[in-house]
Amino acid sequence: MGNPYTLHDDSKEIYLSGILERLRLLKSEKPLIDSLSCRDEYKFLLEEGKPGDITMADMITSIDRFYGNNKNLVIPIVFAYCYNIKKFAGVSEEELISYRNKLLAFSNE
């Protein structure tokens, strides 16, 4: 996962980096974003030393797969990112389904 705030050559990488930077700035303003965040799973990945194993390209591929399901198209990219962070952290399939349902409810409001 490296540093999401560094510039990348690929347009999807640049776009995702910008979204992650914006999320970092919004965290203090939006408590709802915190309730849908993936902070704990991200910390887990850091503690396990796994961020270096997950490249930005891996994340983009996973996000692209996430949006392969047309029902997910209403979900903002930052939450697709969090969904995949949770997935990389080993969250159970049941928890991922529950999280996705919360994202769909939030996105359809």
C-alpha cells in the first residue's frame, strides 16, 4: 500500500491518491465517514507488516473488481477502497457483506 499520498504515473493511481488525501482531510469533519471507515483494518495491516505487499496496482485491480458488480456503482470510491482494505485484512465474508450493505444504504440515501 505504500504511501497513498505520493504521486503515481497511472491515471487511476493518481485519482485514488487524490481521493485518499481528501479523505484524510475530511476525517475530522464527517463522523459518518468514521463509522464507515476501515481504520482498524488498516492499522491491523500496518501491524502485520503487510502494506508493502499490497501495491496501488493491487488496490486498483480490487476496486475495479468491486465495481464489476453494477449494484456497487453507487458506492463512492473511497468506500470501495475501504471494502478492499477490509478484504486484504482478512475480514470474514459475512462482515464484508454486512459492510457492503451499509455502504449501499448510505449511498442510496
